[in-house]
Amino acid sequence: MLVIFFFSSLFWFGSLSYLSSSWEGNIEQINFLAASLSQLG
């Protein structure tokens, strides 16, 4: 359980870092991240 949380945290940290560096025009990626989160949950 903690391993899943750890990897999901790394995934979100990397994703947020990438999105913050190129925010505009990334609505599709945000939707993809939301879909991935819903699948994890």
C-alpha cells in the first residue's frame, strides 16, 4: 500500500513539474492525469 502511494506521489510530482514548465495548451494532459487518478482510485 505504501509502495503504491510512493510511486503515485512520484508520478504526480513529475507530472506537476512538467505541467508547470509548460502549462498552456495542456488541458488534454490534465484530463489524462485525472483519468489516471480515477483508475488508481
